[in-house]
Amino acid sequence: MLRLSRGLQCEKAYLFALRDGRKSCITQFPGDRKVNFGTGERHVLTVSKTRGEPSTSTNLKEALCEKIPVHHDLIRNFRLNFGPSVISQITVENLYTGLNDVKTIVKETSELDPKHGIVYRGLTIPEMIALLPREGNSPSAEAVFWFLLTGDIPTQQQTASLIADWTLRRKKCTEWWSGPHGETIASVLRSMPETITPLHRLSVALTIFNISKQAKEAKKHGAMPYTYWEYIYEDSMEFLATLPAIIGLIAKGQTLTNVSGDGDWVQFLLDCLRNVNESLDGRKSSIADFLRLYITLNADDDGGAPIAHVTQILGSTDLHINEVLASIVLAYVEEPKSGTMLEWKELQIKIKNILGRTWTEHALKTCVLNLLNRDKLIGYKVADFCDPRYTALLHYAKQHLPNSEIKLSEDITRILRTTLRHSKRKDIYPEQNALAPVIFQVLRVRRHEI
């Protein structure tokens, strides 16, 4: 009866969504707003909606139930009308270089815009930061998740509903991190050599976790293909709600105690990590706000990234969710190519050790260029424009950190841009990993001193 009722609800939602979608596939966000992005520029935001009107449901699954049928209908008609159209050419060289710059996968959640950098569902980074509901002083992780799945900017009520949903789910799974099951995972992690990286440990933990319970049962009992997403949704939401606890197990190597599961995703994450370092208090430290911003900036990769292709391919196989995720995690081990946060931290320590506490412009310039000549300068790359994620972090740092804490990063950037600028080639720009570890370190130390 429940299944029939849900089916009728979905069918009704489909009819209304299809009706609205036929009227207009693009609508504007009600009440365009002017916002200041921290650069003095005021801009009028217009948010395109490619799934009909935004859902009013406070339940994410119901919202998806409204949107998935109309989305399938739009794609079906699009392929029917434009299926034979040629949009790209593949050369022999492309085949040997991994199809670089060849569009081979449709990825709707994000893309790389030639003028604005990465955009999520058609919104630039500044627009997304300005529009998404906040938890504290930064966009909520739950709001970003809702936005990526539906294409709608969620309301504060919808965001709160998702926070409550994840809180309820994780409280049903406390044995994942505090019971015998959690101890099994922790014992496996403790047996691994210290040289094993955290991402490799996460891959092992995901392999062990039996996340795909409902999906397995649905496949076993012959669920209809068009309903299969509902079971995957339940498994995925259960996993996402409790992911911070898995991270806590990896960090500590033993079961977590005194973790209530309350709060939003970031508060729960810091609650789990507090068992590792008591200086991280998720409800009092400004690091929670920064983590929310960092999650917002890195919620997705552009469709051209190799990892996006790996995800698409593995998602089309019969692997279970935890197995797919375990494989995808390994693809991030050496990312980003310009250097990880740990590598930048080590590089900054090395520069400070070479120069001492005070340095001259000439000494810093000589040190930076020597490192660059040896191909050891981390956190920078040649590009057409500065990554908007770095710009957002710089704006945050200028608001919340003393200027002295980010001076070295800014000085290195200035030296590279003025020294290596050439009219016939692209400029060199910093990536977010040239600044994010500095912010993390300052916030952590400041909280520890408090």
C-alpha cells in the first residue's frame, strides 16, 4: 500500500511538473537581488531554473520525485530531436591523450565556465555563496547538497529539514562508530602501517562498510528499474549523514565516545574530530564557519575532470555504493596536481626556514624563482584567470585573519605574477591550496590558545 501510495504521488507530481515544464523550461528566481561580493561590485543575480518551478516540499526525496520524471521527459525529447547532431570531433591524438578537451559526458551539476571558472547549476561561486541559506556565517553544507541535487536554491526551512533528516539517520546508526561494528573498522585501521595515507584508509573503511543494504535487497527482489533510485537514495543518505563518524574513526583509530550526533553536518564532523583534538570545538570555534565555506567551494568537480569520468563509469556498473566510493576516493590521492594542502604547508615551512623570520623582497624573489625552476613550487598554475575559489578564500582570510598571517602567500603570488607575466602566454595564478592550509592552521592554533 505504501509503495502504491508513493507511486501515485510520484505520478501526480510528474503530471504537474510536466505541465509546468511545457509552459516554460526556464524561470527566474522570484525577486532578483543585488549583492556585494566583497570587491565593491554590486551585481543583480538572476537564477535560471531548468527543472520547472522550484519544489516547495521540505522533503528532499519528494522534491526529487517531482523533478526526476520531468527531467527524464526533457532529456528523452532532447535526444529524440537532436540525437544525430555532431558536437565534437575525436582525433587519433585525442585517443592517446585521454580525450582531453573532448566533451564525452553530460554532467549537469557543475561545469567550467571560460570566464567565471567553476559554476554549480549555472551559478558562479560568488552567486552561490550569496544565495544559499547559511548556518552560522557561511553557506550550509546541507544547502549545497540540496542545490546540487535539485538545481533549486533551498529555503531555510528546506535546509533545516535536511539537517533534521541527517541527524535522525545518524542516530539510528550509532553502532557504526561506537559499537562492535565501529570497533571492527577501527581495529582494521589500527593494523595498517602509519605510512598509509588518510584517503587510502578511507577507501579501506568504505570497502568494509555495508552501505548498500536497501539497494541490494531491491535488486534481489526485482525492483522496477525506474524505482531503483529510491533505494540508492536511502543508502546514500544514510552514508552521507554518518560520513563524519567514519572520518573520526580514521583520525582516531578507535571507537568514538561522547558523540551525540546532533547539529548540522559540520558540527557533527567537528564533534567526531574533537575526540582526536580537544581544541576543535564545533560549536564555539570559527573553524566551523570556515569548513562550511570550504565544503561549499569544493562540493563538486567540473565535468571535464578525470575523476568525474571515473565516477560516471563506475556508477554505471553493478558495484555497490560503498565499492564505487572506495574506488573514487583513490582517484583523489594525488589531487590536485598543483599540490595538496600538506605539500603547501611543508613548502611554506621550508621557505620560512630558508629566509628566517624576516626577509627582503629580493631574498624571497630569489627563493621562489629557484623553487619554481626546480618544479617544486606548490599551489600555483598557469591559467586564463584566477580560480574563484581562491578569491573566496582570500576574501574570507582578509575578513577574519590578521594580514600578517597571509602575507607570505600574497607576496609569493605577487612575485610570480609580476616576474613571469608574458604577453604571449597565460599568467600564473594561485590555487586555493596556496591559502586554505594557512587558514586552517591559524584557526586551529587560535582555538587552541583560547
